[in-house]
Amino acid sequence: MADLTDAQLNALQNLALKKAGKDAPFINIGAARVLTELGLAERSREGWDITPEGSALLARRAGPPS
């Protein structure tokens, strides 16, 4: 998997917040489109949603629980 830019990582984190039912800040459209191409997000009626692959990537980046 290619490294994500800061904007793409930020968008993915915001999509995770949205999925958790929390207020998510603005989602960068360009970054969300790239995440969709990578299979980390998908387009929905509400904008974009994080995919299970996107959630797994964030979990791996966070490392083991402390």
C-alpha cells in the first residue's frame, strides 16, 4: 500500500470519526477520491464512508493498545 499524504490520512481519520458517530470536520474531496481509488473509502449518499480496509489501516498505524 502506498504511503498516504497528510491530507489523505487526515481525511481517513475524519471518516473514522464520522463512522463512530462523532462530529467530523471537513473531508478533503481530492483526498477522499484517492482513498476511494485505494479501497479505503467509498462514496455514499452522505458523502464518503470509511471501508473495513480503511479502518484496518488506521488500526495498524495506531499500533498495539498500550
